[in-house]
Amino acid sequence: MASIVASGTFGDNPGDNLGFGIQLPIQSKSHTFVEAWEEPAGIDDLTAVAQACDRAGFLYVGVCDHTAIPEESAPRRARKA
């Protein structure tokens, strides 16, 4: 990130100076950030969102990298199954 800020560019194109991306919806399982439409969504929907981002030229798509949630914090962090 520091190189992006310092140079004002990213990637192999010196004229590029702005990148954008998205934290993918659906997969986070956080009831803090979840939208109502995400509840019934599945892998096909997640794939469609990621592919649309790729077609639109997004620099990145972020994914949830937590593989476990501590049991004591699960009630406030995880969606209800």
C-alpha cells in the first residue's frame, strides 16, 4: 500500500492512479453487516457478484479470512443458522 500512496500509481500502468474493489457480500456471515437479500443467497450468487466485479475492472475482491470464531463471541458475531 505504501508504494501505491508514494507513487500515485498501481500495477504495470504508470497512468493508472485509482483502484477500487469490494468486500464480497454473502460470505461474511456477520449479522452486523449483512443485508436482508444475503440471507438466502448461495454460492451461485457469490460467484455472480465476483464475476461482475471482474468484468467491471475491480482491482480486488475481498473475502472473509476468518476460519473460526471464538465460542464466547459467536452470539454477537455470527448469523443465526
